[in-house]
Amino acid sequence: MDYLYDGTFEGMLTCIYYHYKEENTSGIYDASSYQQSILNDCKIIETDIEKARIVSDAINRKISKEAYINVYYCYLSNDEQKANIILEFLIFAFKYGRTTMNFYTHEKVLPINEISLKVSREVHGFLGILRFSDIDGVLFSKFSPDNDLLILLVDHFADRYKFERFIIYDEKRKKAVVYADNKWEIKENINIENLECSKNEKMIQSLWKQYFTDLAIKERTNLNLQFQFVPSRYRKNMAEFK
């Protein structure tokens, strides 16, 4: 029996709850992209916050906080099999408890560790290359990360720009985090296009591009190293590469 969830973290954890409390599932899949097979029956699992909390508490208490973080980071990844990777990991982890993370290269543990590391590296990269523009007094940034990073970035920028108002927009997933007055909220299913920068912002961007160009030493140009530090897929939203 395949379990189908609504794409949320709590929905996935609810499926794991039913796996243990009702019927073992053959797999957990996002209902929005599920392709039904004649080989497996499927069941839609309604998200239950309380049941999800029971599972999250069990992960932290019986396994470890590190395991919970890895599960959450894996959920935020773009891996199509992430829910099943998490399920297989938790089946193994609930058996071995607090020793689980010592089995780093085990076939049930290694995949979730590798995915978590990829997400962490992308977060670290965007902390350095995310660019904000002034849009009528609001700081605005647009990016297209491989993984769903908004919730992992917002606390850093909320602390850095605590007296500002800002929006970070994930154009790939059509979602944004909005921050103002020491509070932030994630907005889903929105489309932000054709925003006009202030005149002062345009001048600053022009000066920055000129500085970026003048600072370079033509004879020491190393394009391979540049692409290593800032891959091409991230450059379209950076003023100095436009």
C-alpha cells in the first residue's frame, strides 16, 4: 500500500505514523506527482499535526537531534525519492536508536547524510551570494535554488537586517518569505515579476558592476575557478553578472 501525502513535512510524518500504527507502507509519495500503478494500491493520508508531532518527538528522543535535522534537510531537498529515503532511514534508526548516526556509510544512513550535506552546502553558498535590491523601501532578493531553502535562510537575514523589511523570493517554487517588525512568514503560490528598482538602487548597481570590472586583473582571469565559486545557474540574479 502506497501512502500519499500533501507535500508538507507534517504530511510526510503523518504517513510514517500510520506506517507504524496501522499498516506498513510500501512507499510514501507526494500526491501531486504520484503515478498510480496496477501493482500497488494507494491511500491518501490526511495531515494530522498531532500525529506528526508524535513522530518528530520520537525522532529527537529515541534517535537524536542530528537525525531529526538530517530528516528535515532531506525533506527540503529536490530528491524525488526523499520521502522513501527518510522512511527507510527511520525504520533502521528506530531499531538502533542513538547509535544510528555512527553507521555513517550504512546503505540506510548514507543517502540521507549525503542529501543533507548537499542542502547544507547550498545554504552556505547562498548566505554569501544572495543579493538584495531596494524596491520602494523594501529589500528584495530573487533566487532559484536547487533545494527548498527559504526556511533555512530567513533567520540569518532576519538577524542581519532586523530593522529592515525584506522579501526573499524563490522563483522556481513560486514562494517567498516576507519579513517585517521582527516577524516573518512564508507565502506560497505567488508570482513576483517586473519589480522596478529605485533610482538610487540602479546607481548603486551600476557602481558595483564597474567596481567588479575594474577590480579584476585581466591577465589573472581564471574562469574555471570563478564558476567553481559561483556556478552559472546562480548568476542571473546577481547584479555583477547581468
